[in-house]
Amino acid sequence: MSVYLLVPARDAAATLPGVLARLPPGDWRLVVVDDGSRDTTALEARRAAEKRSLPLTLLTHPRPRGYGAAQKSGFRRALQEGAFLVALLHSDGQYPPERLPDLLAPLHDGRAQVAIGYLPLSEARAHGMPLHKRWGSRLLTALQNRATGARLHGYHSGFRAYTRRALESIPYEEFSDYYEFDTEMLLAAIRRGLPIHEFPVQVAYFPGSSHLNPIRYGLRILRCLHRYRQGAYNPPAQPSVDTPKKH
């Protein structure tokens, strides 16, 4: 069974080939979304896919539309092509491609509909996560779990995978085009009772590994939690069925 590997990429010509070279053996189908790159990201994606003999769907946004928008384009195309499983992998090498089989295992065997590989906060300092991100992630995760009643660790991890059932039940087209998209996906999954599996992975932090503004990101996450409390991520109400009256 082919696994669609969605790779959002922007100005990733220097890192994308190395990430794809690290893919473990498998029946991968690549969907690379070039989100308005100013470098040769698209060319490097083609070369890397050809070198590994991997089927490639290359989508191009003429102008940068955002991390969430890139995922929307990729999910849409993967579902159109009949994907059963879709894994998300960043193009900068922050998340380990070698752990993709572990990420996908609970989806293959039916234990979960969503899987997440996350860096335990107890190990974050050793892996180079900046202090402000460690404390910010700790605070936001606590607030998110309190709001949802869940006990998740990976709200802010971009190393995740979804089944077709999950993607068809989550209205991702309605979500943000920016980095809070990942959180919105989980909030909607929780509201729908989709089983979520998490496991720890090593995550690399290095200069340039993150481009988001932490204050703006935090405020956007808080807005998502407010909307969650207001029912924004609830599944649509089922139409009531009138019981015929007896005469």
C-alpha cells in the first residue's frame, strides 16, 4: 500500500535533497508543495525523487501562502489520487525521516487515525530547543490539554500522519493558512473522537529551523482554544429524524 508523503517546502533547495535521501525503504509517493520558493526547491525535489525512483507530484504556489495552505494543497491532491495514508514531513530535516515506519505503524494496524512523533520536553534542552520555546510549549500544551480534556504532548509537532478517514472527517479547508493549522487539525480530531497515537522522537533544533514569531504564534493558539470552547471545531450536527405519529 503506497503512503503519500506530504512535504511542504519553501526555499528548501539546500535541505530537501538530504531529507529525501534519508527516507527508509518503502512504497512512498511524494507530494511536494513548493510554497512560493525563490530558490531551486522544485528542481531539487525532482532530482531527489528521480534519484530514489520515487513517484512525485509537485505542486507550486506562485507566491507564499503559508504552512497551513501548503498542507491543504497537499492533502487535497493526495485524496484526489486515492491516498489511504498521508504522512507529513518537514523539508528542513528537523524531524527524522527514519522514524516514518514507527509513525505509520498505528495507522496501518488500526490502533489510531492520527499519529504524532513529538520531542519530550524533558529532553528539549539537550536537543537544542531554545528556552523561550521550551517554556512556551509547556504552557500552551498545558492550556490545550486543560481546554480539551486530552493528554497530548504533540500539539506543536509537525511530524504526524493521518488516515484517509481522518482527513475526510476533518474540515481542514476551513482552517488557518499558517502555523496554527497543526493545532486546529488536532482540535478537530479530538472533537470527532478520532484515536490519536503519540510516541517520542528526536527533533533537531538549529539556526533557521523555525521561522515563526513565538508571541504571534502563542496568541493564535489561544484564539484557537477560544474558538474550540465556542464549538468551532465540532462536527456538524446530525439532522433530527421526526418519528411518525401513530394514528
